[in-house]
Amino acid sequence: MSSLILLMFASPCEAHDIAIGTDAALPIRLADPLTEKNRSIFGDGWVTAFLHTKDESLIQLFQDERLTNTGGVVFERFDRSNISPSGDYAVLPLVRQGILDMPGENSKVQGREYCPVVELHTGCVISMPTGEVCGGKWSAMHDRWFDGSVDKTPEMLNRTTIGAQHLWIKFSDQIVTIKMHDLMFENLGVENILICDPVTDKNKSYYVDIARQLNNEFYTGEAKYIEGKLGVSGVRSLKWRVQIERAPLYGDRSEQSKSKMYLVKNDVVHEIQSTPDGWMKIKYVSRNGVALIKWMKAADLENL
């Protein structure tokens, strides 16, 4: 049976009371019921969800989307039926809510239901399904998700959030400019990315590049969070400026691939990759927002 208890939760900044709205023995606990004012706007639910891992770690889920007066995530419920038979996964029903302002009309609240799947031993949110699949349930014996008689397990358990390497490649390959911050939000924020893909020797360089890009976009808080996990600070910028009058663009790392295109002094480019032999793969964004990916000589550029 669910219960309403009061938990003293100590954060690095303060200690405060949190009203818990689920069984305290469950790995995921919902906290902070909506205020009367917010219930009148967004309906019943909970503002915060914590995962208690087996090693006693406390992870706040979806903290980048915490509910404010303009919208965010509202957690609906959590009980034992949400946990898979093996205890490896849990489905956490929630609604993403937002207030839509239309000229000449009253503001409207719009929401969409999701049923994200949380890997309970890590806290990684591996997928963010929505729609009819959220009306299903776990089978009694195995980690299979059924919507009626239809097996929807792949939609739930196939991982859709990506790690640092794929995130950086996706950003680098964009033809039309998109912010790194927006790509990270699509993958449920910096905390979830690092939980799902912890820093290793293999992915460390990608996290360094991501932190640089976030600094370039002035999302310094997220950049510093990554730097803290890396054990570094003040990573250099990924922005470079052309320092000669005309800098040729190359198709690859060779003189033979020199094209007729060039950039002029003070044009700004974003570093994608640099090599020990003095070449740099760059992305240049034109005034109309179209991105061009080429190679340049690093000597033709200066770091910003």
C-alpha cells in the first residue's frame, strides 16, 4: 500500500522536508505533490522522482524538466506493477506539460503522456515511449511488455538515448545548425547521458568536445558538470577564427584535395576534429544557417 511520509533529504546546499507519495520500500519514490495552485493548472501528480539504487545512491530523475509555473514534468504514479519481473527495469508514467500562449486567445495547457523505462541498477533512462504502448503492462514471468496480446517489448527496452560518441557525431554531421544543448535535451539532459554512458578512456575525448561546445553556447553550468566528471576545468574553446586573408578548404587531409572554396580573415569555424599533423576538420555555418564541413590547416586558424 502506498503511503505519505516525510523524509529529510540532505542536498549539498540544504536539508529540507520532502513529502513522499509512494511506498518507501520501492526503488523509485515520488515526492513534492503539486501545490493547490499548480493542481488547478496541471492536475494531480508529483513534481519530483528519486531513484534509490542498490548501492544506496540517490538519483533525481528528469531534474532538467522539473515543473515550473510554465510547465515541465508531472509524475503520475509508481507502484510495484511498474517494476519488471526481474527487477532490472521500471516504467515511470509521466506527463510533459506546457502552457501555450496564442495571440488573442486564453493560454492553454498542453500535455503528452510518456512511459520512460529506467534501468534500476544504474538510473539510466533508456527509452521514452509515448502513445498506446504506455497502456501496456509487464508479463507475469519475464521482462516482456504487452499491450493487450501484442508484444511491445522492443519499443520499451531497445535503448533510444545515445552516449557521448554518438552525440558528438550527430552534432558534427548536422547540415543545418542545431545546438549541442538541444541534442542533449533530446537525450534527457546531461545527467542522464553521463549516467547511461559514464566517462571512460574510450569516450573521454568526446565529453571534452561536448563540454567545449556547451561553453561556446554559454551553457556553462552543464559544461562545468561534465568537466567535474572528467576531473578537468577550463577546457579550451572549439571556436576558431581565420587569421589569414584567404584560407583554403580541403576535402580531406591532403594538399591534393584542395578545393576552390575558401574562408576569409575573421570568419569563425567550429572544430570537429584536429590531428597531430596540423589538420583540422571544421564546420562553417553561413549567414543563411547552412553548415559546410571541410578540412583546413590548423596554422590558418587561431583559437577564440
